[in-house]
Amino acid sequence: MVFWSKLNTRRIVSSALNMGLYVAEVPWAYPGSRFTKDFDLTVAWFASYLPRSTTSYFMRVDWETVGRCVNRALHDLEPEHSRRLDSLVNIGIDETSYKKGHKYITVIVNHDTNTVVWASEDHGKSVLEKFYKQLTPEQLSSIKVVTGDGAKWITECVNEYTPDCAHCVDSFHVIEWAMTALDEVRKDIWHDAYSEYKQVKKDNPCSKGRPKKDDPELAIVKAAKAKADEIKGSAYMIKVLCFLFDTKYHMHYIISF
């Protein structure tokens, strides 16, 4: 009788001339997996801290394989999912879109551990109520701070289920709104500056041929154009400043808790 095995499977297959095939499970892999248990656990651990695309790149597998590895190893990594909801103090609520079209998922994060503790398809008050209704009175009373984007359905649920907690807008949306407001002001100023440049150019027409370097009219036109271009290019600086402020505020927000 001859035995052989593949290291990336959970089966040992034995063969004999007249006995056919015999399949036996092995302890180093999950049922139905083509990989060892350590590989599945490693992929799942990577996926818990990194995006799926990054995990797929480092582990040399495709996106769908990452999901299957996570599903197989999830019970060993977290035997009791309900423990995520214990001792919640500072949480964040937000919805995000996925795939194409208006498909949303509601996500609850624990700010203290920087981890997702609950998620559900769709968004709105009826979806968020599913999260609150599964919490015990002790779990509800432990929540002290809730951050969100200021949506009405989030405010209503917070006031109904955790009325004694502090409800505030998260830094991401504050920075997003501030950046949008600054960009609107920048656009208005740029339109005024560009209109001024066109008027200056009209009032100071250039003569035919190559103008002289010390031409005063050309200097006025160039100054007006440089002013408009500087305001237009400040959009990138505004985004950089908002990003740096958001990062600094977010780190301070986490440390303060």
C-alpha cells in the first residue's frame, strides 16, 4: 500500500492495487479547505487588520479566497461573537456604500479598540434598531459616547436607547464639511480674481509682436493672472491641511478616551 498527501489539503488519500481510494481527514486543515489550518488562520489575521486587497497581495491568493479563509478560521479566532458587544464605552455609527448603485451597510465601531463590533446591510433607523435591541440593559448603560454623521435616524436611536450618553459628530465628517465649505469660498474668490484678470487684460491690450520685458501693461496682466492662478492652486493646499488636521484630531480623539 502506498500513502501520499498534499500539504495544502485536509485529506490523506491511500491507494492499493485492489482496494480503490480511501480518504481520511487530518487535523492540520479545516473541512473542505485546500490549505493548512495555519495558512487559513494567517490569512484571517491579516484580513482583520488590513484591506482585503492588501491581504490578497501578500498571501498570493485572490479576493474570494481571502473571504473563504476568514469564514473557516472565524470560529477559532473569535469563538463568541457576542463578546464584541460587552463593555462598549465609546462607539461610532456610520453607513457606507458598496458595489454599484445605492447599496449600503451600517457599521458600528468600538473607538477604544478600533475594531468593528457590528454590521448589517442597508441603513436607516430600522436597521440601527437591530443593534440596540440585542444589547442588554447593562451593555446599553456602559455606552457613554456615540459619534456619527449627524443623521436624523442615528440621533433618534441614540436618544431612545442611550439617552444619557454624549452624542457628537465624528471628526471625519467635521473635516469633510469644513473642507467643502473652504473649497466653496475658494471658488468664489477665484471667480472674482479671474474676472478681474480678464478685465485687466481687456483694459491693457498687448501690442502686436513680442512685448518688451519691462512693458508696464504686460506686468499688470501677469500680476492679475498670477493672483488668479495662486488662488486656483490653493485647492491642493486646503486638502493637505484638512488631512493633517483630521489626522491630528483623530489621534487626539483616540488618546483622550
